[in-house]
Amino acid sequence: MIVRTLQEALKTDRCKKAANGNWQSVRLSLKDDNMGFSFHITTIYAGTETHIWYKYHLETVYCISGEGEIETVADGKVYPIKPGTVYILDKHDEHYLRSFKDMELACVFNPPLRGDEDHDEDGAYRPAED
């Protein structure tokens, strides 16, 4: 069994901050935990817009707190994000994530992340090397 706390993980290299300053992700479960997915608590900072296109990963996101929106690139649809909203990127959906108030999100990735990832020039995380 593995037991971690958010407060402990915040003080370790499991706490990743985006190079562009838009978000912080506390990566509570990662590839080396051998669960087949990774689990993160991510804060998206107010007033930011992040281009995301997870070409190599599927992601489910649940909004715990805050307010924002997601806009899909393919069709320009805009979906409000508020506490209790879940969005599921089941088709590697390219999108923009905008935060109006700091958003705290619970995120699950498949395949799991290693922990050191940041978005590349396309808005993706590169797949973990085996």
C-alpha cells in the first residue's frame, strides 16, 4: 500500500510548476507506482489560458473549486467549468483551458505520467519511455 498526503507532496519533486507559470500540478500517483494511471491535483491560476493537446494521453478532469472554461479547437465549442463539472478528453481533444478564478482540479491520466512532464510546443506531454 502507498499512502501520501497532498501537503507532503507539495514539498517534493512531485509538485511540478509549468514553465509558463499557468499551473501547478501535485502528482500524487505516477508511472512508477505501477497503477496503470496517474492522479494529480492541479491548480490552474486565474487569468491564464493554456493550449493543451494530449496526443499521447487520455485525461479525465474533475473541478473541485474555481471557475473557468474549456474551448475545443476542432469546433470552437465552449464549455463552462465550475465545481462539480467533469470533462473527459476521450479523443485526444485539442483545447484551450481558461481560468477566471483559481481552479483546483483532480486529474487522471492514462497512460500514467512520469512526473517531470511539462507541455511541449503542441500542448502535449511526451509519452513515458519504457
